[in-house]
Amino acid sequence: MAAVFFHHVVGDLTVGKPEVAELLDTGTLDDAARAIAASPEGVVPVWRPRATPDEPPSGARFIGMISALDIAAFVAAAGVGDRAMRAMVGEVVHPNPGLLREIDPGTRLIDALELMRHGVKRFLVRKSGSWRGITKRFSVLYNGKWLKNMESTSPSAASSRQQSSSSGSADKFCCLSREDVLRFLIGCLGALAPIPLTQISSLGAINPQYIYVEASAPAMEAVQKIPQDPCAVAVVETTPDGARKILGDISAYKLWKCDYVSAAWALANLSAGQFVIGADENGSTPILALPEPPISPSSPVDEIGPGRSPRAKKFSSRSIGFLSNSQANQMSAWRTRSAYHRGRSTPLTCKSTSTLAAVMAQMLSHRATHVWVTDAESSEDGDLFGVVGYTEIFNAAIRSTCPSPTTS
């Protein structure tokens, strides 16, 4: 079963991938919003400008990743509505060069998975005429060292380096995301058997260390708790016996194609419970059909931008099904309307007895970055048990097929 990881290389995943479209740190948040809408996982890499027009993409110019949640949180903190969307991307992105790695197309899939297990979210891979999609049985990694660096002292390596540098401007690069890797793996379920049909609880694929906030807490409190991976906070209602019922989540995935000005107003003015219902209604709305936020002294709104719809409904607590803020913040009100909330916020969930293949398919069909896990022993609206994301899936697959991949 481990042959899939050892006999396939990263270049196999680049077939049909488009060339890298760079989002520069000198661009505006409006530019970032359009780039995020067209990208997987609700995040995009941010780059420094090229020194020369013909300079190829390079990991050295990579700064970090900007997500939908980063934009919404920044606009909420700025409190200036549409004007905040004209801010530069460099003001919002959190530098983290470790999120992207430039790798050779001949890198084994097992080595790529190892890198993603340790925090890499994107691969920058050359798409040139020299790569013809032929898999290799041998890794470009040996004891953690790049073979191309080990061979750099040989005359042939030096000459090849000169040739590659002279033709570097003709090279094209693509970015591979974790979603690309997951799509490749789900196409190899037969070769990975019986792992895909094993329960996620048996594979140790459930992360019990999830982050959560109470539904009555301010939505901005959730933003301050957002972890890096998965970029999500569960919004829960705690029952008298201490169990947590999930109502929804605040995440980059939920805000993937939202109107960031409306989302920012909601973050600043609504409770977490109110926000997840509004985000569920409006969060998946395409950019060309965005809701118009209400005009208030705390969030002045400029003229309607090119991607705004003047006839769309306003984002307010009354329009999304709540009565008053004071009533919504009372725990008794949450309990009496809990079934109603869960029906509309629809968090993506699975059971602890779900198979790995089912969770993988669930994530890909919804283009989600995570799935919340509920207790299989409880009722339909089960207790929150943990979360499964890309890292947990890759960990489970590698542990189950090859316990010591780097030494094999």
C-alpha cells in the first residue's frame, strides 16, 4: 500500500495545473479578495515584487499567506468600511516563510507529505520541458538533505546549473496546495486499502485539542483565538452536564467568498452565535452578489464598489433571524432555540466512527479545510469530540502505511 507514496512524485500532481498567479504585498485587499475567491482553502500566498520583469517565481520572495479571515478581521479592527479594502496586502499578511517550500518535481510524494505534516501548506514546483511526468522510485531527499545540493560540487552539476540559469526565464511554476494532494490520494483509494475504510478514531486522525468559543461571546473573541491549522474556531453551546454542542464555526473556509465589509461589521457587532448564522447565509455568496452592510456610526460605508449589489439585503441581527442583542446573549434563549440555530448554521461534521475515505470525500466535496467530529454514541446533535484537518489525514495515512518514511 505504501507504493503510492514511494513510487509517485510531486511532478505527477502538476499536470494541468495553471501557472502561478502572484499576489504581491503591494496589492490592495480588494486584489486579495479576488485572488482568494479563485483559490483553494480560502488562502493565497503573498510575494514580494520581482527585481526584474523576467525574474521567475522563487521561494525567496514568498512572505506568507493571507486568508479570508485575515481580511475580515483587519477591516473589523479598522472600522472604516470599504476604505479598509484599499489597504495594502503587506499591512495585513503575517510573515511566515515556512508555509511554502520550493521543491523539485522529482520529489517523492512521501517526502512532500512529510513536509506538509510539519506545517508546509504550499509547494512551488517548476513546470518546464525537462519534466515529462515520469515517476521515480528514488527520493531527492537522503537523510534530510537535498541530493541536488550534495551533487553541487561535481562539474556536471555546475554546468547544468549554468544551463538552468540561462533558461530560467523560460521556466514556468505552479503552486500545489494540500487540496491537490488530497485529491490525488482519494484517486488512489484502492492502492491505499484498507486504510481508507478504517474509522478515523482507530487511525488516530481526530485532533481533540480544538479551539472553541461560547455562542454568547463576542465574535471578535473568536478571531483572537483562531489557530493556524485548521484556521477555525468552533462556536458551541455548553449544556449543564458540560457537553459542547456545535452551532457553527468561524473560519477562513466559511468566509471564503464572503463580502468582507459585511463580515467585518458582523465580527465587530454581533455575538459568535449570530455571526455563524449570518456567515452561513452570506458567506458562500459569490463576490458579484454581495449583501450590503448596514450604515452605522461605528462602521461608515463609502460608495458602492464595483463588486457590490445595491439591492442586496443588509446584514443585521434582525434580518438573520434574531430578536434583540440582549435576548440573544441569554443562555436560556440559546437553549430554547438551539435546534433552530444548528439547522441554519450547518457546520460540516462527521462521527468518530466515520471512515477516513468518507471524511476525505466530505472535505473535497465542500472544499473545506476541516471537519468537526461529534461523538458517535450521542444523539443526532452530538457532542463535539474533535476536529479533522489536512494534517490529521496526512499523519494517519503516513503512520498507517510507512511508520518510518525517512529511513526507508
